[in-house]
Amino acid sequence: MKILYLCFDPSIDLGGETGGAVHIRALIRALTDLGHEVVTICSCVSRRQRAESQVGGRVIPCEIGRWNDLLGIAIRRANQLLRRQPRHYSDAVRFSHNARFFRTVTNAVRQFSPDFIYERYSLWGLAGFGAAKRCRVPFVLEVNAPLVYEQQRYRGGMMCPSLAQRIEGSVWRGADLVIAVSEALSSQLLEVGVNSTRIQVPPNGVDSRWFRPEADGPRARKPAGLENCFVVGFVGSFKRWHGADFLLWCRGLGRALSIWPNTAPSTIGCAGGRKELQPCWRLTCSMCSGGREATEQRQTKKTREADEEEFEGCSVTLVGTVRFERTTFRV
């Protein structure tokens, strides 16, 4: 099949090493390996040739326009003068980018004639949905988080939240198929009126090339002095919406640490947001007789090799899913 993949979010660099970028490249590569022809349109790609070699297909950049970039600069300077936390891509810039992205997508549809459009849902992203309806192409939407709520609850608010919610709901309800990454997120989609027959919650996939089944867990934990510990790994970042604070303070983990004195916490992935959770993390480490400061310090690595080392050293791993006022975890 011919698939047009869209990533509207300008904060995700397709050539970067953030979780979003790695996930997008892995998904596109998986589709390519299955024999599908995939063309990707993204708002940011720093190393286009490298990205194309990794996804196995063509990548079309659709960068923020010059006038829109100048608007963003002006907004950031105004926020600095008003002593507000400036965002690199403001809501106005993201919303305005829809016009440029829409033209790029419609042109690609005419040239490529895809069987369907697959988009990773992004805040203020309306262009892909609009282009799919204009060109009468089936539209598949992957939803990884309730981004309007996330922005309001954890990222300092946004411009015109009611408009953003209206756009978000319209895109969710209008998609021909919605891919939700968890059952919790599927419930949120149902709550805003998405037809249950259009929601799919596929199993979480992994790239087996990243793992070594023959790896020796105790040996992998030895450099950190944790060879005799039961290591609970958290896959994600210390950003608040990933729920690491909830994980470290929850009663369940507290009981586990009391029952198993040699239990040690560890994280895998980006260490962003660690400063605000530092007291909580240190308390948890102090509760583990086998815990070491090295467990925490190793999280400054942001390479794939470092993540592989962390996976091999974990006895069990957890990943958090934010659901409005509570956080659930999957093992």
C-alpha cells in the first residue's frame, strides 16, 4: 500500500533522538519493512538524508514559514518582557502553520496518490485532517496523549483553550480510524464522542533488534553495584505528565520497597524534569538498601546504547499513561 505519514508538530525533529522522533522513525520503518511505500511529511527534520535512510523512504520537510517564524520571535520577546515563560513555538505559530502544511499535504496527495493518510496527532494540527477530507482520502489518526489537557495541566496553559479543545475533538471524531496507545486513552476518546467502532488499541510493539535475549541481567547491573537487586525500571522521562512522581510516591511501590529490601529504582530515557523530582527520587533511593547514586547519574546518557544497557539491567519495567487526574502504569 501507499501511505502518506504526517507529523505536524514542529517541536519533533524527525532526525533527532527524542522519544517522539525515535517512535516515528521506528513505525515508518516497520511499515516499509512490511512492503508498504511510505512518504513522510514533517515540520522539522535536521538530518534529512539520515532520516530517510532510517525510515527507508522519502521525507518531505514543511518548515515553519519565514513570516510565521518572525511572528514567533516577536511573541517570545513579548513574553520575555512580560516575564512569562516563552515557548519556542507558540500557539499562534502552530495554528498559522496549518495553511502551509495543508498546501504541502494536498500537493503530495496529488503526486503520490496514497491509499490513506496516517498522522501522529499534534497540538493545533488541523491541516492533515482537512487535506484528507478535501482529497477524499481515508484518514488514520494516532493519538498518544490528550495534548490540550496536557498543555493546560502540565505545561503552563495555552492561548484559546476552548478553541484548541474544539479542534482536537473535531479531528478525533472526524478520523476514519483512531489508533490509541492505551486503553486509558481509548476511554478518553469515547468520552469526547469518538465512535467506538473507529478506535483501535493495538498491542505495544518493540523493535527486537534493540534487545538481546541472552543478556545477563545481574551482570548488566553490576557496574552500578545492583547485581543483587530487583530493579524496577521506569521507561520515560521525569516530566510530570509521565507520572514518575506518582510512581515513586505510590503505596504499591512503597510496600514493594519494604517487602523487598534489595529493590532499586531506575529510569530509562530522557532525564528531563528530574530537578523537580530530585527529593522524591533521593528518598526512594534511600529506601533501597541496594540502591546507589550511580543509578540516578546514569540517566544523563541519551544514547540508544545507554538505553539498551538500562533495559538489560532491569528486572521489570513500567511505562506511565496520564489519564486526566490519575496515572496508570503498564508492566
